[in-house]
Amino acid sequence: MRLTIILAALAWSAPALAQGTPTERVSLSVGVAGQMSDTNFSQSITFEAYAETGSLTTVYTIAPPLRLNVGVVVRLWRGLGAGLAGTSFSGTEPAQISGAIPHPITPNQPRTLTGSVGAAHRESALHVVAAYWFRVAPRVDVILSGGPSFMTGEQDFVSDVTYSQTFPYDSVTFESATLTHDKKNVIGGNVGAEVGVRLVSHVGVGGFFRYSRANAAFPDAGVTSVRLGGVEIGGGLHLVF
């Protein structure tokens, strides 16, 4: 619903802003983009130990780095066109683990476990867009766009831990964690705007804004929803042909 409202607002405002249709047919942008916020989610699993049930909770943080952004729009009729844009990034961030480990001697006296492990995340997106391309000044192009996004999310998940303990076993010390890797392909949506300033006839610089969103579920890891995408702001080379 939010994406639909944004697209409608852009479509409503575009004719009032437009001053002319460019004569070129293709707009190409190559640059870098940054995401404005981190993504956080948690995972909880249970296990059996010493005839009792223990638990592990892991909190993950995805802090997206700068990533390459490549986009192309082809004008089909007047200011209307279609295009593609692609981004990808990967990184490793500490996952914070906390657990309740059953006591081997005393019932109902779980020991607290804390630790961390580096968990890798990779995310890529192909944005398919319908676009409205217009010129607000002789050297200034504006492209409004929106459409579906095909996203892939990959994540390391904590599936088990190892710990040490000594008599009388009233405490445990975190040693390491076992990680499993999962990958999901999902479909979301995107909306955005790009402004390009021509320095010479076909070459210039530009900046863009994009909001994209999809949710990926990893049921094997016990994670119902991981947010992919977000608010991106970037810039780089702007070419028209």
C-alpha cells in the first residue's frame, strides 16, 4: 500500500514539473549507493540437554556498505520508458548470542551463556521499472521510476554452540558457534527518482534516491522475516544517448 501511494504521488506531480521531453533514447547511470539504515533481526532455537530444554537467542545486524549501482532507462514513447537497475553487497557482522544452558546436576538452574560470532550476509537486487523521463532545464534530466524488485538474500545462521564448564558446573564459557548458510529469492517493489546534470552534450553527473523492500523468510533457521532493501541514496556518472 505504501509503495502504491508513493507511485501515485510521483505520477501526479510529474506533469507539473516537466518542461520538455529529451531527444535522447537511453539514459545510463553508473555509480555508488549507500543504504540509510541497518537491518536487525533475531533468531531463537531450543535444544535438549541433561533432560531439560535449553535455548539460544541470536541477534543479527546487517550494516550495508557502499555498493555499485548500475541503471539504464530506455525511452519508448514521449517521456515514458522502461529500465533496469542492479545492486549487490556483502559483509560480515558480529551476531550476538545469549543462551540458557541446563545445569547437569541441579534441575531448573540454567546457566547464562553469552558470546558472538561473525555472520556473513549477501544481498543483491534487480529492479525492473516503468519510468517517466523529462527535462526541467536544458541540461537537467529527471527520471521517476517504480516497479517490481527481484531480490536475493543470503545469511549465516547460528545452529549450535560449544562451551566449556568445570565443576561444580555453575557457569559456562562460550567457545564457538556452528553456522549454517541459507539463501532465498523473493519479489518486492521499488520506487525512485534520479536527477542528472549534463556537463557536455552526452556526459554528466547525477544523483538518485530509491526505496525498495522485500521480506525473506528462512524457516529452516526459525526466522520468519528478514527485511531486504531499504532507502538508498547515491550518485555517479550520468550518460545519455
